[in-house]
Amino acid sequence: MVTLDRLVNVLGGYGARLCCCPVARETALRDVVMDDPADPRELRGDVYLAVGVDSVAEAVERAAQARASVVLVRGATPPGPEVDSQVAVLLVDPEVSWGQLAGVVYGLVLEGRETESGRGPTDLFALADSLADALGSAVTIEDQLSRVLAYSSRQQGADRVRLETILGRRVPDQVRELFERRGVFAHLAVSDEPLFVEADPEHGLTGRMVVAVRAGRETLGSIWVECEEPLSDVRRTVLHDSSRTVGLHLLRSRASADLERQVESDLVIRLLEGTPDAAAVLSRLGLPPGRFRVVALQAHIADERHAALLLAFERATTGFGWSRPGRSTLFSNTVYTVLPGEDVETARAWIGGIRDALPAQVTVAAGIGAPASTADLPASRRESDECLALHDVRPKPGATVAYDESWDDILILRLRAAAAAGRAPARGPIADLARHDAANSTSYVATLRAWLETQGDLTEAAERLGVHPNTIRYRLRKMADVTPLRLDLPAKRLAMIIELAVADPQD
């Protein structure tokens, strides 16, 4: 069952806003109606689409006659006090087409009715089968990135490309390059007419008929029909008309998926920020109790920071809850995912799966927090952020930083952040030696660092600096004349090691 609240939330992403709501947001919606000059019957329905109506007052009056709970009005101004509305009014941006809105609304309401009756949402695979029967050829439905959304069960005469596409869930790269060279994708970007693609035996490709699937001006995907020669005019018309039906199904799937992503995202944010009802939130997300890791992920294309972030988030949230291990949210410029389990290699494998599913030009950077209980997820989120920040300090393409292995680097980062905020000591032995080096061209700071890092081993420290061990002894005596080092005290040595590590950006 679809409620008014769900309809409002979903349509909010399509430029609709609720301007008045005299009915409960929990009101159930089971029918959609709009004026049809060819249908003389009296209209009755819960959602009224005021197609061709520019006045809110008139739209409200018609919706009341249809006993609707909500009316959608496109391109109108908010109702004034003179409009006594008994129905909820959703104002829609005029740039959004009625076709797109109708597809989303009908899809949501139909899904609610099917779910209520226990039948579940319409299957794209069944639609591909129906189209294959009508055309007498195998059919594949793909998204705008050539990933397989559905395919027909008809496999007679399937060529190598079709088999590889279905097995890999995506058109092979070499075939995509072939289509690119032939201008197939350029055609799909601008035309709604079916296009015949000639066979290419070298790639194992028989002929194809392809048509774009669109919602308004936005390309959602494409339909591919395996055929050795162009379809007849009748079948071409069937293919062209079917693209609209598939478009409605894809819109409906997107609307449902977008809502589920929004709900999931809100729940994950609650876990990462800390909430007293974390156990209940885990249950709503379908995650088992236990230990988790938080993954922070960013995606770039060349120098364009975060250009592929939405693609990464879509990939991270693709699939039903039971078919993917984690739950994700998109917050600011980062995708955060809560992954069950303690094994860091499992988290790395999950990140690798995201990386492999994205286009080749996308660079993925990720950080993995330490294992955490439900209550410690906020701490694991902070650790994943700090691991991610290490990519900026020491970029390593393709590397994934885990807190378990890099906690020392992260500690230094935290101390440097404190120093940058003005909390580092401006006076003391290290500061005194640094000023002396600057004024007299000595190397006291480097010498002290080498001695401390080698734990007082004069031979090793001398090898690092390329000098004689006696030179180290001499410099240490001269340093004592500049500032009191007190190298015999462990606490003093530790403090100087920390200050030197924080001051050196190469560590």
C-alpha cells in the first residue's frame, strides 16, 4: 500500500512540493485518475492528475468531484486563502513533463496494490519475455552504462556477445568501443527512432536493432533486439512503442529505489552519529547484531573531485538488502557503508567490487575504520574519515587504507591538526635548535632526529646522516650548549620524538 507521505517524498525528487495538506499523511492511495475526453464515465480515484489545468482552484474542484485525496497541478502558483481545499495539493515544476509524472505516480500506486495483494512489483524480465515473443527475437534491456537490467529467456541462436553480456551483466568493453566508433551511442543520445547495427563477425556479433529508453529528455537505458537484418515496419513500431512502456517501468523502479535509498541513508546516518535505539535501527536495516566496519569512499574522474560520487553510491546501494552485505549513506562528499564482520580483507574485497563496477576512468579512494560494536560505530566512522584523509597526504592509486594498519599515521595526523590549530609549543628544545639551525646553518635538528629514531645508536645514526659517529657525539655536546635536552630522561626523549614527527610533513 502506498501512502500520501510516500508519494510526497518520492515526487519531491521530481520537482513537486506539498503546499497544503488537509488530509492525513498516512492516507492510503490505491487509484490514479485524470481527465480523458474519450471516457464519459464519472471519475473516481485517490490521486487526481490535473492535466491541462492551470488554476489550482479548478484543479481542487475537479479533484473533490473525483473524491480524490491529493491533486497534482503543474506550473501553477500556490493556492490563496480563497481556495478552501479539502484535498492535498502538490505543485509540480513546469519543467517536469506529465508523462514523467504519470509514469512515477502510476508505478508507485500499482506497486503498492501489487505488494498488498502479495504479487510483488512488475518484473522487467517478464516484460523482456513479452517483447521477445512479439518480435520473435532475443531481447536485452540495459541501463545508460550498458549494464544488463533484464533479458528474455529466448536464447535460440544467441551470439557470443549476448552470452558474454548476460554472463558479465554488462556489454564487453571491446563491443562498447565498437558501438562508440559506429556512432550507436551518439544516436541513442538524440533520437527516439530504432537503429539497426550491422553484424561484426570478428567480435562475434550478429545484427542488432536498438532503441533508446527515455523519460522526457533523460535517457534511462536502451532495448536491444538480436536480428540479422532490420525489423519490419510493424515490428519496428512495436519496438518503438515498447520503449515507452520500459521507460515507465524504469521510472517506477527508480522512484521505488530512490525512496528505499533515502530511508536506508537516514537510518545509516543515525547509526554513524550515535543513537540510543541502535539495535532497533540495525533491525530495520536488516543487519545482524555483532561487529562492523565503517568504510568511507570517494570517487573522482581525473581532476574533477567527487565527479563519480553518485555512481559509487548507486552501485553501493544496488540490489535487495539480502543480496548485498552493507548499508550505505551519501553524506557531503563521501559514501559511508556499514559492513558486518571484522575481517579487513572482506572490506577490501567489497571496495574492490565497487571499483570494478565503475567506469575505468573513475578513481576510488577509500578508508576502513577499525572493528566496532554498534555503540562504537561513530568512532569507526571517524577512523574511516582519517584513513581516507591519508590518501591526500600520501597518494597511492588503488590503495585502501585500514585503521588497523595505519593507526600510527593517523595519530600523527591528529597531532598535526592540533599543531595547526596553534597548540604546538613555540618554545622548547626543538624550537631552540630549529632557530639555531636557521641562524647558523647547522644540522642539529636532523642530528637529534636521527639519534632519537635509532634509539641512541651512534653508528646507525651516523650512517643515516653520512657522517662519522664522533660527529654525532660532538653535535650532541654542542646542542646542550644551545638548549637543555636532558636526553637521559625517557619522557623528554618521547616528547621530542613526537614533536619532530608532527613537524615533519614527510612522515
